[in-house]
Amino acid sequence: MTVETFFEDLQLGQKASFGKTVTESDVVLFAAVTGDTNPMHLNAEYAKDTIFGERIAHGMLAAGLITKVLGTQLPGPGTIYLSQSLKFRAPVRIGQTVTATVEVVALHPERHRATLRTVCVVEGEPVLEGEAYVSVPARPRAARDAA
């Protein structure tokens, strides 16, 4: 496993993002993997009589894009989720593009932890907001001693 960003490389305000268009397949596969077969997500006839008027993607599907950013970009490989708060602000509709962004807002050097603001937007509007607390790999001791 290659770690590209170590705790010592993080800076306040550092950001990374990932965007994905939510497809019919994404919703169906998410329902299959999680067992969440709420008709709001899968049944157009049912969903047309709800406050949204149509099917919507699972909120946690959008939230899952945050894990992609944390685990592959910022902080990156080796990052371990410790906690995540979420506030769902608006629905995500099938066919919409969701962009997940994380931003370093606090560093906790004593245990190599970081707090990150997390937000997912659709067309510039937040659909969910929260905060992640993660453990980030430290630079190997030999590399720290050489610096």
C-alpha cells in the first residue's frame, strides 16, 4: 500500500473533491448491497405521490462519495474513519451530479488525527453537510528522523 499524504503533510484549509453522476444502476446496486429497498428509491409509482414527486437516491449513497475522497485523495490511502456527522439538506435525484468535498479544519498531532468539513453539492447547492474525524498515517519514523 502506498501512502501519498502523511499526517505531517496536511495543512488547514487543504481541500479535495470528487464528482459523480448518480445513475439508475447506482441506486439499484446500493439498495441490493445495503438492503434498503425503501420504495422512495425504487418505485416510481410510489414516489410520485411523495413530497419529492419522483424517486430519489439514497442519502447514504451521496454520503458514500465522501469516503472516496477521504480514502483515495485527502488524506488518502491508510486513512481510517473514526466518526462522521451528517445533515441531509436536500434530495439527490437520479441523473444529478453530486460533488463531495472535504476540507481540513483541525489537526490533532498528538494522535495523528484530523477533523474535516464534509459537504456534498448538486448544482452548487448543499445536499448534505457534516464533519469527519479520521486517523491519518504518520510519516515513518526513519523518514521523520532524516528530515
